[in-house]
Amino acid sequence: MSLINLSEKEEDIIRATNALKAMAHPLRLKILCALQNEELPVLEIVEQVGSSQSNISQHIDILRTKEIVESRRDGNKILCKVKDREILKLVSHMQEVFCSN
């Protein structure tokens, strides 16, 4: 089995490790799975993920700080979506590998 060369560019390696670190928490990965192809209000993410609103908001803040998720206010709702479409590819591949149907 041959090894895949990620990249010789240091910024690519840093970007990849930062993304993986941010996603390495079960709730954050669940949030990304919930957001896969749509923008959702925080309360809907809470319902899908199954945790408290404050806990989900803290994890969304971490994902936002790592520039993986972005949010905007729409009236009294906070809407979140995945900022980097490449992250969605990674989440999709992880689901293919780790999630049973």
C-alpha cells in the first residue's frame, strides 16, 4: 500500500490539521453532519444533535473560530452553514467510511 502525499505546502498541512482538530469532537462532527447541504437555525441544530442550546452554541463558536462554520442573524434566529465546501467533502467521505447504512 502506498502512502498518499498530502502536500508539500506547509499551509495545506496546517489547514488540514486545523480542520481535523476542530472536527475531532463528537458534537462538532454531529453539527457538521446536520449542516451538510443547508443553512440551519441553531435551534434546529439543537434538535438534530440532541444537546443543550448553550452547549451547541459553544461548539458552533469553536467551528466559527476555526473558520469552518459561518453564521448570520435573520430576525431573532442565528443561521449557520459550513463555510468551506471542502469540509463537506471530508464529512461525506468520513460518513462513507465510518457510518453503517
